[in-house]
Amino acid sequence: SAAEKDGYDYFMLKEIAEQPKAVADTLLGRIDAQGALHLDEVRIPAAVLREVTKVVVVACGTAYHAGMIAKYAIEHWTRIPCETELASEFRYRDPILDQRTLVIAISQSGETMDTLMALRHAREQGAKVLAICNTNGSTIPRESDAVLYTHAGPEVAVASTKAFLTQLVACYLVALYLGQVRGTKWGDEINSVVGELAHIGTEVDTVLGTMEPVRELARSLADKDTVLFLGRHVGFPVALEGALKLKELAYMHAEGFAAGELKHGPIALIEPDLPVVVVVPSPRGRSVLHDKIVSNIQEIRARGARTIVVAEEGDEAVVPYADHLIRVPATPTLLQPLVATVPLQVFACELATARGNEVDQPRNLAKSVTVE
Ligand code: AGP
């Protein structure tokens, strides 16, 4: 009903707007005033976490994109090797797991069969499973050794938005917590990132306040067939997520690429007027990557593509090559997905509306996929 949507036309719009609160709620009570992390609810003793030799993240769809970002965070802050795998592929390749493997299963619904089968397989091999889940008491957390709940509140729209942002927060918390209990050399960086995380909800709110030009741009692209998305480092999964949203909602051909792969094939797709969204890493943190992606933008623009550039506030190097510039607040590199994904959600939602599609219930899709 209209009342349930709080005055928004679609649940998806309501859920996009709820993201600052969802993010803040997921952080609540988990970081103390001194910036120490408290995840006592994750009932895996610190002693066990100190012995972990490998982390494997399993998930599907949007949750898998959160898992891809988790890999960057976990390896950087903990130095534990981490791999992220599509839950539907995981058990079929006979993965190597033992008692010192920590498997993280990410699922909004907690009922996704592919993810459930992956975690059952992991536990049969003796691995410890930590669920990151948004639905209290659902099957995935019930069958896991431990759970860290995301506090996004109920997500009704089939296309996941607020659950994704809170999955990211939960992944950062787990990565930072593992770093904290294992006492990595990144202690100072961990402290400063924890400080930034604490007010990241405000940054998400800032992004939401600047979305009108993004909606206008989306409407102007309503008759296009294809949109490409490029990113590097954690911007790569963001590009994949932007493309997935557009497929689900606008039924358009949308593909995400790692920008470094462009020259290995996808650049052949570039043609005049093709919209290409580029997620640009901060010029501060990973400046080498920033320079490389700026040359990618130049290359595709020289071939006539219409460049839609998502870049942090103050990044002037991208300005000459951006046909459309979408600004996001400057954040530490690893946290950028929390702000950079939001314009892509708004973009897909508006494009779907402009194409006359059903936003909350896209064709052929179910909110939770309970078959393998
Ligand atoms: C996201 O927009 C999708 N509808 C879908 O990819 C979803 O993220 C995936 O099916 C996983 O669902 P889960 O988080 O409930 O396990």
C-alpha cells in the first residue's frame, strides 16, 4: 500500500532513501567511544579467529558483489588470504577447506539455496561459517556457527539496495575486527577507518541530496540498448553492481568490467555515443590506479563514448574527459563503494521508470531464490 511506501512511489525508492539509517543502525553498538570494535555477538572466540589461515566468502548476486569488496578489505587489513566465490560454483569444484578456514556466507534473505548448500558443504569439511544476514532466524544464520546481522530492516523491492550497503558495513566490521584481534601492522589505519565509518551514513545522505542530475541523465538514456560500467580495485565490484541493477530493472544490456581489462577485449565494444559509466578511485589512496583509469576514460572518449564519471569531490583530473560528472564525498579508498554505489542505484531505478518497467517486481525475478 501507499502508506507502507511512506509516500514513495516504489519500495526501491524508499529503501534507497533509508540507506543512511540502515548503515548507522548496522554500526550501532559495534564500535565504542574509543574506536574499538565489539562483535561479541559473533560467538567465535578471538583465539579461534587468531588461528584462521584462510577466509572464503560465498554469496550470490548483489551479496556476491559485497563479498568481492570484502576480499580487498580482509586481505589488506588482516593479511589473511581471502577468496570470494559465487555460492553456486563453490561446492562443485571440490574446494580445499579445513578447521582453520573461516567461511563467510552473505545473504539478505538468509534463504538463498545456493548459499545454503555452499555453507553446508563448508561445515561438512570442518570449516567455521559466519553468516552476514539481514533476516533474523532465517535458515542461513540458523545453520551457521555464528552470525553478524545487518540492520537494514525489511527489504521489499526485489532489487537489493540498502541490504547491500549494510552488507558492506558488516564486511568492513568483520575485516577490521579480524585485524584488531590479530594485531596487524595496520593498527593506525584501522583506527582512522573506524573513525570514518562511524559517520559514513552522513556521507551517504550527502550523495542522496545530489541525485537530481543523475535522474535527468537516466531519463535521457531511456532508449539506449547498452550501458557499460568500468571500475578498478573496489570500484570493479561497484561497476558489476551498477550493471546488475540495470539488467534487473531496466532490462538493458549492461556489463561491468575491470578497467584494466579494457585493452584485452572489451574496448572493441566502444562506439560513438555508447554510455560508459566509470567509477574512479580516489587520487589520494591509490594514485597509480587513479592515473590509469583517467587514461582509460580518455581512450574511450577518443572513440566517441559518452563518459559518465563517478569521482570524488575535488578530483579535478577527470573533469576534461567527463561528459557527465557525478560527485561523491571523499572517503578512504576501501570505503568508497558505500558512496559510489548509490548513484548507480538511483540511475537504474530512474531508467526502469522511464522505460515503463515495474520497479519493485522486475520480470522473471523473485526476492529470494530458494531453489538451486
Ligand atoms: C539483487 O538486486 C538481486 N535481486 C539478487 O542478486 C540477490 O542479491 C541474490 O539473489 C542474493 O540474495 P540473498 O542476499 O537474499 O542471498
